[in-house]
Amino acid sequence: MAEGKWMENIAWSNLCKLSPKKGGNPGKKLQEAQRDICREILQCEIDTYKPTHILFVTGYKYWFEHFADIFENVNNYSERNVSRGSDKNYVFVEATATYYNGVKVVVSCRPERRPKEQFVDAVVSAFGVNS
């Protein structure tokens, strides 16, 4: 890791670059309209910053699934995290993959309303790092 604090070595980006003026996630039409260019931008971001690990905090379905073919060895776990109600579960990691140069990729659910320690442990474990 480069000198400095760990947070100085993190790059943050959204999969979709355009969103509604009043906030929130873009709807299906806006997602589809920008998807091709967003895929190109994502690949440029990865190639520019050369990360060793990539974490998508998006969930697989509806978000990462549209970018999955950019990656290799995609393992989509069939379960999604459900944080409340009768279907509540503790599935935090929804997929793993690699980028063409061996970069480890983990796709997690959104962390809101999840047990923080279990969430972190699951993500760290999916990266194959000892916590």
C-alpha cells in the first residue's frame, strides 16, 4: 500500500453516472440510456487506478448484473440479502469475480440495516483476507 492513511488509497465511483435531479437511483429507462457508456467508464476507471480489490456495494440483481460480463470467473450466489420481514437472512456477499489482471471482485448487498460486524467479516472473507 502506498504511504499515508488507508482512506487515501480508495477510489469511489457510482455505476450509473446520471441520476434524478432530486436524488435517488436512476429508473430503468435512465439506467438503460447510459449503460453502454457507464460500462466503458468503469473499465477506464479500473484500468486507470489499477486496484487490487474491488467492492461493489450494489447487490447483484438490477445493478452489477449489467456489468458482470466485464469480469471473469463470476460466481453469482443465488440468494440476495433481505434485511427484514419473514424472508430475513444474512447473505451479505452476492457474487465474486476477478478482473482480467487478477483483481479480486466482491459484490455485496447494501450495508444499511445489516449487522455491521457480520457484514464486514463476510466481505473480508470473500476477498480471502484474514480479518
